[in-house]
Amino acid sequence: MLDEAQSAPALVEALHQQAAVSLEVIVADGGSRDDGANACQRAGARIIDAPRGRARQMNAAVAVARGDWLLCLHADSGLVGPLQLRRALDAVHAEIGRLGHSRVAGHFPLRFRRDTAGHARLFRFIEAKSGSNRPGTINGDQGLLIRRDFFEALGGFDTRLPYLEDTRMARRIFAQGRWLLLPDALETSARRFETGGHYRVYALMALIQIMNEAGVDGFFEQAAGLYATQTELRRIDLRPYLNVAARALVAHPQRLALMRRIAANLAGNAWQAGLLISVLRS
């Protein structure tokens, strides 16, 4: 949580309303300047102070948690029913029984909560992607349900950047275990799109993913300060990001191999064009 007085207390209350599960609710606060921490404590959560950054905050919460199962959620998430977590655990247990090992992690398909109308096709497309269970489509907004021992074997969340910890965790899970799409949707706020500009935000997300998959570390070394938190976010200007990407590509010592990796990544995601056509026709 960071400055989430409008969202986090409602999530804490929804977690306490979950049936047929026993929960320890921990809120890792990264230095909020609003009343969110006090409100979450009044709602029944344990509050811990953690160094700012999603990865650092979630790792800090895991370090003090006592359960064998972990569910990592962003503070603007929302549950859709009182049996959602029971159904999720049952689904993961069934998959573990089928596979014969516990290297299984669950994520929810997304459902956006929107404050403004318009861009319905874009949101349907992103929601459809979140339910595809494919590499490159799983992020922190979808939650992470995982056994503690598997989480620790994966090394926890990558803290090198203030973002991408979810994408890098997803990649390691695909490599070392199995992802499972959980039965119910997880709500998430559309405010980043609504504030930053719908297609600008999506384009920036795509650029970050391409640079990450290609291993263009120079881009992230120079662009780290350009990624705004939700409270700092304004309408996005893509030009600084594109300029940094261009400089990083030019400066890369193996540009030809790098361009091949980028081309391979784009080709590997060509299925999204078919999904987009399906969404446009539906």
C-alpha cells in the first residue's frame, strides 16, 4: 500500500468477509501520507512499515507472515464473492494433486472498475489477455496465490526496480512450475489508464515489456526515475521513454542479437492480434 486510504480498507474488510478460510491480513505500507494505514488497522489488518517499492513491501510482509500459503494483492484490488479464496485454494490443491508436486501458483482473471466511460474494447482485450494464462500476460494486478516454500525457492520478488517484480516472478514460475488460472475474477482499478491516458499507458506497458524480455538493461537504468507512482501519475508523455529506449538500443554492444530477440518476442506474441480481432467482433 502507498496512499491508498480510498481502496485498501475496503479490501481488508472484504478479506475478513471470506468464508471457509483462515486469514492473517498484513498491509505493508511504503510510507503513506494519508490515513490509509490507520483505516486498515481499524478494519482488522496488521500494519508493517516497509521500504517503498512493491517488491520490497511484499517481501517484507511475507517475512512476517505465519501461514503456509501466501496471497499477494495490490491495495486497489477487489474480491467478487465471499467464497472466492476458498474456491481458489481448492483449485490449487486439485492441481497440486493432479501434478504430484506443489510448484503451482494461481492468478485471477481481471475485471476493471472504471470511473469513466469509453474504451470498452481496450478493457475487454486486457481482461481477455489476463485469462489466457500465457507467458507475458500475468502481472501483479491479478494477485499471486502460492505456497510459501515455492515462493522462497523462487527467491521472492525481484527488488532491483520499482516495477517489473510481477513480470519477473511470473517468468520464473513458468520456468520452474505451473501457473493456474483461478475460478473467479479479481477486480482492479482502471485509474492508471484513466489518469495517464488509456492508449498511452498501454503503449508504455508494451514498451517496458519488450525492453524487459529483450534484456535491455540500459533502458531500465536510465528510465527508472520516469515511472510514476499512482499518486504522482499525470497524463503520460511517451517521448522520454522512447528516447531512452532508442539510446539504449544504439548503445547496446550486440545490437543485431538484440534486434533478433525483440523480433522473436514480437513474433511470440502474434496470437494477441487474433485475440484482439475476436474481442472487436464480440
